[in-house]
Amino acid sequence: MFKKGQAAMEFLMTYGWAILVVLAAIGALAYFGVLNPGQLLPDKCTFPASFDCVDKPVVNFATGAVQLAIRNDVGYPIDTIGSTLTGDGDCTTITLTSVVDAVNGSLDYTGATDMQPGGKAVVSFTCGTSISGDFEADVQISYVNTETTLVHSAKGELRAKRP
């Protein structure tokens, strides 16, 4: 007498168990990090139009050393007067180690060396400690237009995965 209801209930139970198994599989994949999009994203270095990253950032996770290579796309000669790195988590005690132009050598505020348009430089930082997880940071480069002596800045973003 109630056979139609029993068939419908068995049909729904079969699909219910199948959906439960699929949800358990997705939960297991998420737990083990397979579905983590951060693992799929590459290292990156981005700046606005005034600077360009020549290469991806190099991060030594054991020592906390960070290097990035930039190109002067401003359109006029500049002197780099400073650069700051705002890191995450482990990278709190940050110091600017050097800014080295590939052609002219070290850049300084005295105007002795200019970074010409299209010139490349390596900016080096140290975090002071080892970096335990993936690395994400904001970089701000301050520079002087050598033609007008006005100070400008450009803000960029770095990301590097722990190997």
C-alpha cells in the first residue's frame, strides 16, 4: 500500500549517501591543502608604470634576505634615496641593505650616480630573522627626479612561496 513512498525514500537515500561521500572527499582535499589557491600562484613582483620588476623576487627563507630587480621606467634619470619593505608575520625588523645599479654601481642621495631611464638596479633587504611561511610584502621606493629635484615614491607588492 505504501510502496510508492518507499521507492521515493530509497531513491533519495541513495543520492544522499553519494552526496555525503563527495562532500567528505572535498573536505579531505581541502584539509590536505590540495585546494589551496595560494599553492598554485607563482612568485610575483608588481609595481606601477614608473618601475618594472625585471625578475621575480629572491627570498632566502633561512636568513631573511630579500632581493628584487627593478628597471627605471620613469623616463628621466633618478637617484634612489630610500626604500622600505613592509613584511608580514616573521619579517618585522627590516633594513635596506643596498641599491646597486647594474651599470653605475651603488646609488646614493648625493647625486654622484644616477639611474638612467631603462637602467636596472637590485634592491636588497634583510628581515633580520628567518621566514617560516610564505612571504608577502609591500615595497615603497622613494626617488629623486634629478632634473627637478622633486621626491617621488612608487609602491609595489612582492610574493614568494616557500619551497
